[in-house]
Amino acid sequence: MSTASSGFKLSEWIFTTDHKRIGILYLIGSIAAFAIAGIMALLIRIEQMSPGATIVSDVYTGGDQYNVWLYFHGAAMILGFLIPGLTGFAANYLIPLMIGAKDVAFPRINALSVWLFWAGIVVALLTFVVPDKPDIMWTGYPPYSIKSGGNLALYVFTVHLIGFSSILASVNFLVTIIYMRAPGMGWMQLNMFIWGCFTALIIQLVFVPVLAAAVTLLLFDRYLGTHFYDPANGGDVLLYQNLFWFYSHPAVYVIFLPAMGIFYEIYATMAKNRIFNYKAAVYGMIGIVVVSGEVWVHHLYYSGMPDWIRIGQMVTT
């Protein structure tokens, strides 16, 4: 009996390795993250409607609920919605079709990546039920996140889960694009969306481990008594900010590059014409990968960085 005639089967979705279904699972998870993060944004704006406590004092006691909303909104929008929506849903659904592949290179790893992503969403949602809620923004800056800042372990575990999901997906799709293109399909015959995903996934693969290292050291400082970010004991608060933004600024391009590829495809299709100066557009995307790793310090202009670094960052910015 075919799947169509037998109706919906939950087990077929839970254990699926089909790239289209995995793409849809990414889409459902990212929309869920967007919905909750959107509610947080509305609550933030309602709270800002008038001076003093507007709704916070009525709905929460024993902590700063406003900061919790800020934390969840930022983390969910970036890590749970924008990046998985593009490099998860769109990449899964479209890349194999656009390059003429039957599926991705590693279907089971692909399935593992989507369930790690879902696990990250579930852990993030625990923010609203654990007694010691994290309120450290999505940046998790020390010393606040180490000295107080709520349940730091929950934040770090969420980043690790979604980070591992991103790394697995990046390896999978990079191998798929490199080795599973249809016979005769050269690099300069790829759709612009493929190039957008290819370059974005290189950024993910290179920079996500740096973010994982940054938050892991944060975890060690908080719970194991290390002093990586403690100036009083030879550490440096700015070390965390450099490591964090070394990933988190390139994350902008992980969002931008696939989206730009989609725009290219839409414009070319509606205009019924090829992309003007296709090679220059491709080389521009590749250039973004290189330059994206050289601009993070512009998030630290007022943090006492040496002038020679700031000048270089301004030029590359």
C-alpha cells in the first residue's frame, strides 16, 4: 500500500531520511521558534509603552522577566528561525533538486541534524518552566552571565545542540554539492541559490566551533571555577566578546547569502534572463566568505581594542 493511500504516519516522519521531509521538519521547527520569539517581541514592546513596570510586575515575580524575553527573542530569532529556515529548510528541499542528486550525501546524518535542531528548540522552551531562568541576552556576556544571569547551563546546552546540528548539516551539504552534481554540471553552471548555500555553509563549518568554544569556557568559569574571563585571576572579559563575535558577525552572512541566492533566482526567473555578470556575482559571494571573518571587531569599537585593529576592521566593514 502506498504512502498516499495509507494516510499520515508519524513514524514515517520521525525516522525519515528523505531530504524533502527533513526540510519540512526544519520549516516547522523554525516557524515554531519564530512564533514564540515573535510573542516575546510583542511583550517587549508592550512593556515599553509607558515608563515603569507595565505588565512585568503582573506576570512574573522573583526575577527580571523583561530580560528573559530579550534573551529568548534574540536567541530564537537567530539560532532557531533565520539560520535553520534557510540552511535547514530551503537547502534541504531545494539543493538536491537543483543539482540533480537523488538525495543528500549522508541521509542519516541529515536526519540527526534536524532532530538535534528540534532538541535545541525544546531545551530553549524550557526557559519558561525552569525556576532559574536565563536572562543574559543572546550574547551571554560575562561577567554578568558568570556571576548571576540565571541558568547558564541551559543557554550553553541550547547553543551546543543547535551548533552540532549546523556543523553536521554543513558537512552534509558541502559534500553533496561538491560530489553529487549531475554529470556535466560544472561549478559555473550552478544556480545562484546553490552558491549562496555553499558559501554560507562554509562559514557555518568554520565559525560555529568558535562559538561553541566560547560558551563552553563560559560554562567552565561558572560551574568549574576556571578564570578564562576573570580579569582578577589573569582572564580577559574581551576574550569572550572576540570569540563570540568571530562567529556571530559571520552569522549575518549565513542568513544573507542563501537569501540573496533566492532573490537572484526570483529576479532571473521573472525577467526570463540569466544573471547579469554571473561570474562576478559568484566571486562576490566567495569574497564575502573571506571578508566576513575579518569584521567582528566592529562590535567592540568601544572596548579598548588597539587602533590598528579598528582601522582594518573599519575598512573591511
